[in-house]
Amino acid sequence: MLKPPDHQVAGHQALDGNLGPLIDGSGRFYKPLQSDERGLEEVLFYTSFASNPTVPNHIRLFFPAFHGTVTLPASNGSGPHPHLVLDDLVHGLSHPSLIDLKIGSRTWYPTSSDNYFKKCLNKDRETSSLPLGFRISGLRVYKGEGFGFWKPDKNTVKGCVTAGDVESVLRRFVSSSADSSTDCAFASVVYGGADGILARLLELKAWFEDQTEYHFCSCSVLMGFEREAAEKGREGRVMVRLVDFAHVLDGGGVIDHNFLGGLCSLIKFLKRILTDAGANVGKDPPFPENGRLE
């Protein structure tokens, strides 16, 4: 039976009669295609990316597996609607903590309409996108048994504008306390380590320093971990994925400096948090051929 995903932290949600993604409980995530050219563009990206021989296998692990498209009843009751069929990235996990970070100081794209350009530019200026190169789109943090999740509302997330605001959220994301304190107790096993989030972002950064085929506009990095594994000090039980590909452009042989700059900024924040936690932030070994959060 299809239902809205409990773990969704950003984007349009299939609640209160709105059109949004669905999951089937068996490992598939169904994302409704946007009705304009953005829906077609996202299908074209997934189709071409899946068959592109120049993309290294370890980089493919940063992208959700694509299983084609299917027409399903829309979540808003409007009737049959085409959906992308993707992997449900957190299928089988009980209490994943997740944060969605939109990467790039510029979220508009060169061929966007005037209205869309103004909308994106205003949001980039009003949030941390312009000064920091990325912004928090949403998050959901498991606080431990009996305490549920911390999931700040949209206005709270939108208010994370300064470097201090953003760093505070990134610290709380890996903290053990059920309140708003930031002890960063899980920083070393979630952000750090040879198979932690920082190591994976560094591997992704290395690819973006070379690849010139794609420019990812308004794309997000989704990061996640399970608190139960972190409490036991188990490294590598983390996830880093890129999501949202409605505005992927032909790179034209030019490095995607917009995305790369935002990624470097995020890496700098995580390194500072790890340094404060007393962890080693030297360059880690390459990302292994294992990208799933297990």
C-alpha cells in the first residue's frame, strides 16, 4: 500500500491534499513528475546518467538508483499521474536522522523565466545560500527512545541565515542530548572516520573538481545516520546522497563551480566541528565501493 514517507524532510509532501512522493514499504520511492518541462528534464537526466560510461562506479553510489517511471494515483486525488521510481534511501531503517542541504550560492539556472529567476534570487539572498554557498532545506533528528524526533518547522529552518546559525544546526545534528544543547557526541563516528560523511564528501568533491559534463542547479545533498549505531561507536553507518535533478544542465566542458563551491563550504564546516571535537580531519582514504546506509 502506498503512503507518504515519514522520513521526508524537504520538498513537496503528500499531506493535506497536496501532490507529493509516496513509498510502497518494499524499498521503492515514487516521486511525482512536475507537470512542466522540469519533470521531463529529470527523467532525461536519470536515463542518460544511468547509461553514461564516463561516470565512475563509486560516484554512482551517491545517486538514487533509477527504476524508470510508472503512472500511479496522485496523492492529491487528482487522478493518474506519472512518477519516477527510485530507491527508498532509508528503507529498512527504524530511526534515521536526516538533513537536506541545497548546494550552491545560485539556485536559478541561465534559461529560467524572469519570475523563477526572481523567486530563486530572493530566496538565495534571504537564506545562507548566497553568503555560505549552501542552505538547510530541512532536517529530522532522532533524539532517542522516548523522545521522538526534532523536526524544526519551515520558518525555523529558513531563519538559519548566518554561519553561526548553520553551524549550530550541523552540531545539533550529531549531538546526543534530547534538548537544544550541542555536545557533538556523535561527530567523530558520523562526520569523521575513514567512511564517515566528511570522507564521502571529499570523494564527491574530487569528482566535481574534474567532471565537466553536468551542472547541478538547485540540487541537494542528503546526509543521514542512525543514532543506535552511532551510540555504539560504529563508523560508516552513514549516508550521503545527491537528490533533486530537475535542473541539471549540460556542463559544456566547464567545471560546475557553483556546486563545487557550496560543497567546499560544507566540508569546511564539518572539518571545524570535527576539529573542535578533537577528531583527525586529514584527507581520508577513497570512498569504498559500498554506498548504502546499512
